[in-house]
Amino acid sequence: MPSKTPWFTAVQATAGDAAEVAIRGIIGDWDITDTDFIGAVEALGDVPEILVRINCRGGDTNMGLGIYSYLSQHPARVTCRVDGVAMSAASIVAMAADEIIMPANTLMMVHNPWTFAMGNAADLRAEADVLDKYGQALIATYCARTGKTADEVKALLDAETYLTAQEAVDAGFADVCEPIKSSTGAGAQARAYAFALGIPAEVLARVQATARAHVAADDPSPPPPAAPQSTVAVRIVALATEAGLADYGDHFALAYAEVEQARTAIAQATEIRDLCIYAQVADQAAAHIRAGRPLAEVRAALLAARADAADAHPTDGHIDDPHSTPPATAPQAVKTGSIWAQRRTTQLKKGA
């Protein structure tokens, strides 16, 4: 069980000095809210500057908007520095800064808000309308920062757009693309982000290209030669590594004789890994990937497991009346697992 570590810290060296705030976890985790964040910053007193450091995949949209509103109206000069990634709600927080600095090997990601919903058709349509309202709030925030039109921003959100540091500057989402020092560690750091966050391989390639370009401008020494890729196996292992699946490189190299077959399998494996992480069963991904199970089968298994878990811990809100006579036979409870089993049977009959 992971410890309940706050997703932010707020510190100040001495009275009157600039404050430094770091957002490192998922915004809203562990029931720690934007109210807690705002209270921690206000407890630092009157400060002339606030440095907000972000390496965050996002979180609760409501809280992201609340923090944006607070920081954008704060009398201190606010500078945001992206230390790794500023994704989803974290990118909204970044928009509040007077200046946004992104080292050349960092990323920003913007997308439409999403949610879970259940109920009848009217409930789901109403929830979709609410999501549209949140989308309008995000569009207004990004438009105010970038100067883009609402249609331009909406297109970026619809596409779930990843931006390298230079792309973010060019599009108005950031102000400075900061060169990084010439070091072999830069590429390793970018690959680590991709592995941990499931960032698409083509996005990682753009980040590395941007980083190399800025390094070249700062350091004229020639880049190291590229590693040879003379065999199919080597190319497959490289594809797995780019996708953040280096631990499975040998598996894909042995299982597939053609690069394109392996590419398709690696893409599916990436989705399976992300799905298991989202379902909070990341440790199950390896078994599914090495068994070569289709994504649909894995999704159905995770849904069935969640339904069984729900049945194992039913909620009973009944209050016993001490003066009543208990029924001879209790009504049979509805089992969520049975519903999913029947649904899967129906899908199979329909060819789904």
C-alpha cells in the first residue's frame, strides 16, 4: 500500500524571500485538495515571487481550474518551470504563470476533460453536456494564454496533443525553451518519462530531436554515431524500448520474425500496460503481454474482476426494525458479475 504522500510541497527559505511550490503527484490524490494547496501557499505570507515546479500527469479538473484562478490573481510574480511533464490538469495550472519555462526535453499535453458515468440514457446525455461545459472552460483558459482562436484550441484538445518544449513555445503554451547540457543522460531521462507515463513513441522521438537541436546550438561537438540496427531482432528490441517496453524486448524479438508484426504487437502491449495501470493492477500487465492476449480479452477480464470485487463487498443500507418480523427468505441479491457474464455472452452471440 503506497504511503499518502502529498502531491505538492510549498517552501520558503526566509521571510520575504521567493516561495517555491512543487507539484509532483496526481492533483487531488489522497483527498488532498486545491484548498490545501492554496492554504499552504498563503501560509508562506507575502512573497514577491513564486516558482511553481511541475512534473505531473494531471488530475482533478476542478482543482486544476481552482489553482489556476488562485495563482493567476496572486500579487506575486509567478514563474512556472516544467521539470518533466505538465499534462492535462497540470497544464492548466501552468497557464497561470507570468512566465513558463520548459527545458528542451520536457513535454506538455492538452486534451478534453473526461469522466466516469453511469445511469440511464438521460443521465449520460446530461453528463456529456456537463463535460462540454468543462471543455469550454479549458478552451477559454488556453485561448487567454496562447492567443489562439477557440476552434484552434478545440482541435488540439480533440486530438489529445503532446507538445515538445519548442512546440509549446511556438504555439504560445510556453515562453522559453531552455537548452539542456550536452549529456548522454538527457536521452535516458526522456526515455524514462516515456516508460513511466506511456507517452507515444513518436512524441518521444520529437522530444529527443528538439533536445538534440538545442544541444547542438549550445555545443558544436558532433553527436555520437547511431547504434547499428542490422538485424530484425535488434530493430524489434529498439521498437520495444522506444515504447517503454524494454523489459519485453527479448519476448517480441523471439515471438515475431517480421518488424511490422512486432510493431503491431508492441502497440497493443502498450495499451494493455496502460489499461492495467489505470485499473490499478499494473503487476498483471506482464502476464497478459507475454501471453499475447488481445486487448479486448484483457479489458473483459479486468471488468469481470472489478465486478467480482464489487460483489465481494456489497453495500447494505438497510436498517433493521427491532419490532418487525424478519422474512422467511431474504431476496436474492443482484450480482454484478452475473450481469457482466450475461453481457459478454450476448456480445459473443452478436459477434462483438
